[in-house]
Amino acid sequence: MTKTKRGRLTTPLVRVDGQLQPTTWDHAMSTISEGMTRVRETNGPDALGMFACSKTTNELNYAAQKLMRAVVGTNNIDSCNRT
């Protein structure tokens, strides 16, 4: 794993045979997309959810809720704005 001085990862990781392996961003995003599609097809759209960040912009939170409602097909989106 590649880490910065603060201990943060600098490359994405995917699990292969139970072990985390460095990969490209394209491969990591494809893996996420395939996994979410598999869950949606197997268990329906309400099996997925998203937790949005209260420290981001309203525009990004709006885009996140549109993704979940229009693309994924679920209303399962929440944020910690009320705290």
C-alpha cells in the first residue's frame, strides 16, 4: 500500500482472494459499479443506500441524491446535516 506521511492511502485498493491489492482508479471504479449493480439486481434498489457529507456543498449533495433516486432507484439517502 502506498501511503502519505499522514497515513492516508494514495492508491485505491481492491480485495483479491481476501487480501487488499493496489489497483488503478479505473479498475476500482469498475469494481464498485459491478458490485452495486449485482446487489441491485439480486436484492432490489432498496438494498443500497448512501450517506452524504454535511461538510460538502449543497450542489454535491443534490447530485448525490439525484444519483440514488434517478439512477439507482432508491430514496435511501441520508446525511448528518442535523447534527
